[in-house]
Amino acid sequence: MVNDQMVNKKALALLLDPEKADLNALPLSADCLPDYIFVGGSTGGDTTAFVRALKEKLSILNSPFSIPIILFPGNAAQFTPEADAVLYLSLLSGRNPEYIVGQQIKSARTIQDSHIRAVPTAYILIDGGVVTSTMRVTGTEPLNPSNAEGVQTIIDTCIAAELMGKRLIYLEAGSGAKNPVPPDVIRAVRARTTVTLAVGGGIRTPEAMRAAYAAGADIVVIGNHFESHPEELANFVRSKNLTESETSGPTAQRSADERYMRIALSEAQKALSAQEIPVGCVIVSQGQIIGRGHNLTETLEDVTAHAEIQAITAAAQTVGGKYLPDATLYVTVEPCTMCAGAIGWAQISRIVYGAPDPKRGYATYAPHAFHPKAKVTAGVLEEECRALMQTFFQQKRK
Ligand SMILES: [Zn+2]
């Protein structure tokens, strides 16, 4: 779940402070999720109760994603074994031994007993133009990113972190920072280090997030801002997905494809729960889901109620037009001839499917049904898509 190098793609982490965050106000939905949720604050709060409530909230979404909940503790007392991992922070920018090693020793045995993963993390405070509670609590000054000497100290601290064996470097401008960590500083650190790089504090717009990724950040942490503007989370998630498809090498494309196929699988799961043949579909345009659907032929007593048809109808309503030339359609099973015809009529330019269907699939009977320029990718999460179908037919035989 949390790799050795922590991430291999650009990731978005949402930081929630147990003392301030209102879980009911968070606009989390299956198609609007960060990659990680960090839980922590510099003062306190009941972390255990909060993480439990958060898990409950995530499970209600019935999401096929399992978002790692990672502790970002301000002190040893905030540790809870309820989380999936803990950032084992050492405040390397400061000279207060209590936060370099003291709290770490206080929590060491509890963390080891809990068997949750500890990620050795260098926590580096960068001056973001405000006095933060972390500065007050730890009695340390942040490093100055606005002159050459300060930048050199930041870089040297990060090199030291890597030499000490840290697996994550976390550049922190502070909760409510006026200025985020400057992209030039991120770039300079990236040029001298290879470990996973997280950047947080003062990132209030998708543009600022993208600037951080472009400069070399692997994880962008957003938080504070969403306590007052929870609805904006979706813009960040969409913008990050766009960044992923723009920077697409084959690997990034594959990871985006798998991500959307998982959502199609969650649609297929809904069909299975309703004793329908489990096929699910989502249609994506510019990093945004514009239509989704699952097979409803039994429920509606309608042989045309296939997942793709439901999703195409929904997408046309979303965009307010019948053609979807910029869209990618993800479906768990190879489309049949009817659906391939509909996909062709809608002028969908890319089709991604999971399991092939040699008996009913379009490729055998209507190989030219799609738009002539349409591209097809087969076999994404093929095993999972096929397994769901097998489950259905096995249950039926009983
Ligand atoms: Zn069909």
C-alpha cells in the first residue's frame, strides 16, 4: 500500500487536523478522492476516534480504492494504531532535540508493537511568511527560502536527510502560509536528492499544485484551505488527473487507465449486487468523469440497457450534446456489437476494456463499428473484470 519509495506517481494528499476538520463537510466521493489522507495537527485532538470516523466515512463511499490513512503526528501522543502508516517525522530544520529525536523515542515501542508502517521522514520547515503553531510548539525557526544562503541550507539539510536514510523529505511552508515553498527551491532540492519529495503549506490553487509537481514534488499536501472551502477539493483532484495525462508516458497512461477501470469495476459490482450480469462503464473527458453506468437489462426488462448505453446517455446529458469526441470510454468487458455501434455513433475516440468476450464481443462481428480514428486498449485489469463475471455465472449455476 505504501511502497518502499512511498509513491511512483504524482500524488495528492489531503491533510486533516482532528481538532478542526469537519468530516461531514468533506466532499469525498468515489470519483473525487485524494491518493492519501494525512491526519495530524501540531496541538492535539483525539486521533484514534478521528481515524475511526474517517474510515467509516470512506467505507460508506463503497469505493474500490483503499486510500491509505497516514498519520502526520505533531507529537508522540497523537499516534494511533488505527492508521495505515505513520510519518516518523524528525524536524531536521530545527535544533530542538525534543523534536529531532525525543518524541521519536517516546513513541518508538508503541509504533513497533502496532506493526503499522513507519516512514522515516525529514520534516523541514520553510518560511512561508507566517508564524505557525508548529514553530511555536517546537520553538524552532524555519529556513529562509528568499536568499542564496538560506536556499543552500535547505538543500544541504535535504542531502543530509537522504544520507541519514530518510525515505521521505517533507518541505513545509506551514499551515496557512502566505507563500508556498517556491518552485525554484523544490527544483534545487530535487536536483540533489532522489527520495520521495512532499511539499505542503500555502497551496491554495490547482496552479500552485501543478507548479510544485512540475518542479519535482512527488506528493503535494493540501489541507487547511479546505476547512473553509471543502468544495474546491474536486478541482484539485481533476487538475491532478489532467497533469497525469499530460505527462503521460506509457506508465502514467496505464496508471490513469487502471484508476478509471477501478471505478468501472465499482459500477459492475453494483450490477452484481442487483443480480445483473456484472458489467460497468465510465466515460472520462479531460480528467473528469462525465458519465457512468452498469448493466440493467433485468431490472429494466430491456435488452438495450447495457452499461455502455447507460453511460453514453449520462455523458451526453452532462456535456449537453450527443457527440463525445474527446472522451475515453472504460468498460469492464469488451463491448457487444450493439454497444460498439452506439460508441461509434457517439464518436468516442478511445475505448478501454478489461476482459475480452469472444462470444459476443464486437471484434468478431463488427470490428469496424467504432469511429475510424478511435483507439482501443484491451486487457486493463483483465483478471479482476473476468473474475467478477465468473463469480456471477458460478452463483447462477448454484
Ligand atoms: Zn453491449
